[in-house]
Amino acid sequence: MPLGHVLYESGDKLQHVYFPTNSIVSLLYVMEDGASAEIAIVGNEGIVGISLFMGGETTPSRAIVQSAGQAFRVPSQVLKTEFRRAGPMQHVLLRYTQALITQMSQTAVCNRHHSVEQQLCRWLLMSLDRLGSAELSMTQKLIADMLGVRREGVTESAGKLQKLGLIEYSRGRIVVLDRAGVEKHACECYQVVKKEYERLLPRVEAS
């Protein structure tokens, strides 16, 4: 799953679903003029391709690898067969879908009402939760495309966070130095989504 790889485009019939392990996939809505904005991210907590088992087969969003890594890829028919058994797999996939809808809804609210700096903090925290690392490899352009803002806005916001000692920002690389500080600068949207994921998809620790 290399950085920037497109898993599917808007309108494509899904041949596979993906379960990221140490990668992150961004779901983007792309406008007719080429502008785009992220509507959700998926990491090791979820699945890419919910439209397959929800009955739609296709989706209006683009799925692109935001953070390089690996994932399990499962043929569409295999997943649909298992989903129709109405067992534990169906139960957890539906709970995940509810959590994903919450993330999409909160992202829309955040993009409308909060500053680029707050959006960047939310995005960084959500990415870190799915990577288990304090470092992200990401270009300014890709971040701007994800947030649906101008590149200059990302540069300015990242610069402010760096001056505060919260992150270390260089070309194509962000290291979060003070996670608690980033959380303080983020809007409430991050906690709303995080709590819903924890409620619907509690982590089971290995014994």
C-alpha cells in the first residue's frame, strides 16, 4: 500500500475490500473541477469498502493511501458471503459503519465551523491513533487536499504549531512532539469521534 496509491475511484465497482494493518486510507470526495476534501480516514480499526456489504456496490468517493503500509485484501464475493451469514462478522461491520458515519458527519461540521489549525490538529490526532507512531510522512499538497484547503493555509497552521513546540515540521514529514498540547489545540470534533469508536468498537486486549 504505497503512499498516494488509489484503491478505487468514484463510481468504480468494488472488486475487493481492504483491512489496513499499519497503513491509513483516506476517503475523498472529488469535485468536477478536481478539488477534493477528505470525508473520512480508515486505519487498523476498520475496513475500506463498506458500500459492498451495504448493497451499493459502488461509491461516490475516492480511496487513496494516506500513509504507506500494509493491508489485508479480501475479494468482494468472500466478504458478501460472510456478511449474509448474519453472524459476528455482520454485527461488527454494522457497528463499524455506524462509527464511520459519525466520523463523516463530524468531519463535515468541523470543515464548516473550525479553523484550519483546529482541523489540522484533529487530522493529526486521528492519524496517530491509527498508526501507533508519532511520525507521519505527508506532503503539504496531500494534507491540503485532505482538508480541502489551500496549501498556504496548511503551511501557516503547521508553522504555528511548530513555534509552540507541538510538532516538528519539515518537507514531507511531521513529528508530533507534544500530543497533549495538540489535543488542547484541537476542536471537540476529535473527542466526539474517538468516544464513538471506543463505544462501538472497544479494543480487546490479548491475554
